[in-house]
Amino acid sequence: MSATPEVAPGLAVTARRTAGRGGGVLRAFERWGVPLFTAAAIFYLLIPILVMIAFSFNDPPGRFNFVWGEFSLAAWGNPFGRPRLGDALATSLVVAFISTVVATALGTLIALSLTRYQFRGRSATNLFVFIPMATPEIVLGASLLTMFVGTATEPWRTLTGGALFPLGTQTILIAHIMFNISYVVVTVRARMQGFPRHLEEAAMDLGANGWTTFWKVTFPLILPGILAAGLLAFSLSIDDFIITQFTSGTEQTFPVWVWASIRNNLPPQIHVIGTMVFVVAVGLVALNTILTGRREARDRRIAQEEAAGARKARLAVPE
Amino acid sequence: MPAVDVRLLEVVKRFGDMVAVDRLTLDIQDGEFFSLLGPSGCGKTTTLRMIGGFEEPTSGLIELQGEDVTWLPPFKRNVNTVFQNYALFPHLTIYDNVAFGLRRKGVKDAEVKRRVTEMLELVELPGFERRKPTQISGGQAQRVALARALINRPAVLLLDEPLGALDLKLRKQMQVELKRIQQEVGITFIYVTHDQEEAMTMSDRIAVMNQGHIEQLGDPESLYERPSTRFVAGFLGISNLLPGAVEGTDGSYATVRMADTSSVRAPSALVGSHADVSIGVRPEKIRLREPADRTPDGHNQITGVVRDASYLGVSTQYVVEARGGARLTVYEQNVERTTRAELWAPGEEVLLTWSPDHSFVVVDQPTPAVDGSTPA
């Protein structure tokens, strides 16, 4: 009887210490481990970009920008100072822009009809949309090349008016629009699936016909999805090498130019242009974050002002 | 005599094999607060959506102020809807939400501003113009939805369980509010709900719906006091139903013999020419008395044993087993009792009495195979 009270507190203390130590380890991990791990992960992601930025300021000892020579602004001073580099970049931008606009428009319409309407061939379309994403790019590129070359023979030559051969910007565009549509459909469809249909019914109830309902209600609400799809399409297009390599003929986009040039040399201009693209992309993201933050802050401020106004109005009313 | 505002004629709506609305015929008067009441799946929302133009009937005719609107799209009908989940446009401010309908009609900006301000005052939300729907409460969103619909001065306002998402206290408040607004604007309201109390509180008339058809249509009082089907008797409040056979008519009352050979009387007008009926009586209409007590002249009486007593505050609820085995629910107000000082205890023998005028008559479906009498 007398032993029990002595043992019990001892056990309790031991238990508490163990619990305390366990909690301490967990807390320490939360405090230091998680941020360290995050920093390491971000560093891992950033190394190649940091190397790219650093080497854009390099004056390499040879023709290849692989070894650090000395700091130089030469490449930045003349970023397109290589034969055809400027043209290749321009082609890349034009192809990316046009293919983004066309693929986003078509893909959005496809996504709308896939989520809206029951029609014959709907599930087949749903499946086919995935195929360009699932097929290896190199296979797609080779098939496209086969197809385009095929149009050089009759009767396809007459049917296509010879527009698809020889290869050029137009064939790159067709290829990019093709694979971009898939990504746009998938992105916009994801946004559409959670779309509250009753909002469209409400618009129609309030006197808006189908056209007005789309532009006043549906479109503004799926616009973030469409913009995301457009950004994705743009970056996929400007980045694409494999399919472009097969479908470009003598035309060059930036990635194709880099590939062609790397056999003889790797000038720091490539790193300069890479850095420019990176800066523009980061700038766009930052701008978006700032604008969203501002808009939210404004909405909050309005709500607070109106609430304060309503309180004042209530107080002013004589009882 | 008020004009007919909405007329449904033999309206049928099928979804595949399922018949959602079955040959519904209905006239709704101008300026009326009309409710469609029923359990989920009874076809009330489908009916409302057909009036609004969101569903097309499989067959039948829908008229709005004398005009056939059966095949018109929603935006060509002079009808507005308050949706169950409010359906406010999240990307627009409260002002733009309320102004949406007027702008579609091309109303001038100054006029829009005047009417939006006026409408927000009507629903007691002045000063909310610049807020977004995400920044207001459920009750406020409900008022905005109402303002957004009413500002168009529709011939009919459709309300699809608009208070379903609100908590009880707010719901009660909004019921009073809705009735006030309806009387102020004088527009016909068609209100869909599964809450019988809500329908009774606000409506001029109620159509109780079950399995796609109207079980009974009437004002709240007649529906409650004289339900004509087992379903309505069970859906609106609690009913005691005693099956029996009609024995004869004595003046304005018919006598009905129960299974236990006792007999009760009910207004003969309600019995009509039926032979087998159930006599119904609401729990609060029954008096409990000592078995030896004298029954007031002409009142129905049956004897029974108290099986259960629950004290509910305003009243006490008893379950009494009648001699024939039927269990009756009885409410007794907790006031100074006329018949007895203290509560009845389980096991006590009692006499149940009620006025024959408080009896109602339910005629059982002639085809028991299609039994739609169990409330969902």
C-alpha cells in the first residue's frame, strides 16, 4: 500500500520526460528541419538556372561556353549576334503566339462541349484528346513528317495545294496547334467540371440569352482556366524541340537553332536568351501575385468600409 | 375575381422511365403566395423549373398571364427565380448582381442606379453595393438573390427552397420577411419547400405534392383541419387515423363503426358515399377524461390506456392505446386543466373525447398496390 504512491509518481515523471523529448525532437524538426529541407529542394531546382545566369556573363576560352573564362558583358551587349539566332527566336515567338491563340480557342470550345453536351462520339473524343499527350513525341514527330512528306505526291499535292511541303513555319504551326489543343482541353475541362451550372440558369432567368450568358457569366468565370491553359500552351510551344525538329524543314526555331549550333559551338548568347525568358516568366508570375493581392486587399477594404458605414447609419437612426 | 396568373394543364415530365410530374393541372391566382409542398422527389422542383423554363415538359401546356410559354426559353418569360443556393454571380459586386436583369433590358444607368438602391433598401441591405458575394453571410446572400429577381418586376417570382441553407432562427426571420415583401410588391410567389411549417406560415394556398401529382390543394387551415388523403394527414403534422365502416347518417353526421365495435361520428359531407373510411383526429383536438366522466353531448368517445407520457413544456404528449389496439397521440396543453389537476400516468385508464366537427375523413386508396401514402 505504501509502495504504490512512490512508484506511481516516478513512472509518471519518466513518461512525461519521454513525451517531452519526443515532442522536442518534433518541434526542432518543424523549426529547423522543414525550412532546411525546403531550402535544399529549392536550391536543387535553382542550380541549373543559376549556372545559366552566371554563364551568360562568361567570356569562354573556346567556342563552347562550358568553362569559366572571365566575366564579360559581351554576350548581353549583342544577344542576337550569331547568324540566324534572331530569326530563330522570332520564329519561335510567332509560332508560340499563333499556336497558343488557335489551340486555346479550339481547345476551350472542345472542353465546353465535352462538359456540356451529351453527343455521339463524346467518350471517344474524351479519349482521343489524351492521345497526343500519351504518344512519345518522337513518334508524333516522325508520323507528322511522314504525313507532310506524303502530301508531296498526288493526289494529296493537289488537295493541299502544296502548302504542306516543303516544310516550314506552317507545318511547325500545325504540329504545335495539334499537341497544344490536348493540353488546353485537359486544363479547361478541369476548370469546367466544377462549374456551377445554376449560375448560367440564373443569367438566363434574368433575361440573358445564350450568347450574353456565355460572355457575362461563363467566360469570366472560366477565364483563369483559359489563361492557365494559354500559358501552358505558350511554354510548351516555345520549348518544343523534338516535334519541331521533324516538322521544321529548313526553318529554325530557337531550340532547333541551339541543337544545330551545338555541334560546332555553344555561344553565351544562348545563356543570355535563356536568362531573358526566365526573367520575363518570373516577372509575369510576380505581377500576377501582386495584382491578385491588391484586388483582394481592395475587396476587403470595401467590405470593411461598407460595414462601418452601415454601423454608423444604424447608430444615426433615432430609436 | 382575381385573374389566373399561371396555368398548368395536364403537364407531364418524364426523365427516361421515371415520371417526375404526372398530368399536373393547376391554376395559380394573381398576387397569390402559393406553395408546392412535398417530400424530396415528389416533383415540386421539376414543376417549378418547368414554369421557369429550365425544363421542357414532356407534354402539356404552361400558360403565363394567358400566354402559352410552354416552349419559351427562360430569358423570354416574365418570370424570375430565387435559386436554392442563391446562384449569385461570384465575379460581380452586389450592385452588378442586382442590376444584371435591368441591364439585359437596356435600362439607362441612372434608372438602374435608382432601382438597385431602392431594391437593396427593400431587402434591408443598403450600403452593400460594392461588396462581392463571398463577403456576405448566407442570410444576406438570400436577400440579394431576392432583390436581383424582384427588381425585374416579374409577373411571377419562383422560389426554390430559398431558406433551406439558413439556420432555424434566420429561417423564421426570413419567413416573416418574405411574406412582408410579397405583400409590399404584390407579385405572385410560387414557393417550393419540403417544410410544412414554412409553407403554412407564409402561403395563401398550398398544393401538397406526392409522386408527381397533387394530393390535395387548399389554404393551410383546410389542409390541416380536413386532410383528405392519408399522405396529407401524415405530411402536415401528426394525425390519428382510425379505420372503420360507415354505418349510416344521422343528420349532418355520419356514424362510423370501428374495429373494436365502438363508433364515432364525423361530418357526413366529408364521408360522402364511401363505405370504408378512416376517421382522423389531430392530437390537440382530443380531451383526456376520467373513465367515469360524462362526455359532452354528441362528442365522440373511445376508451384507452395511457402508454406513454412526455412532458414537452407547452404541452404534454401522451400515447394512448385504444381498446381496439390502435395507438393515438394526444397533446394536452399545460394550463390549468379542466378535466384533471395532475398529469396522466402510464397505465391509467382514460376516456378520449372530441367533437365530431374535429373529425376528418381519409378515404383509403382504392388500389392498395400503388400505395403512395407513406411519407418519405
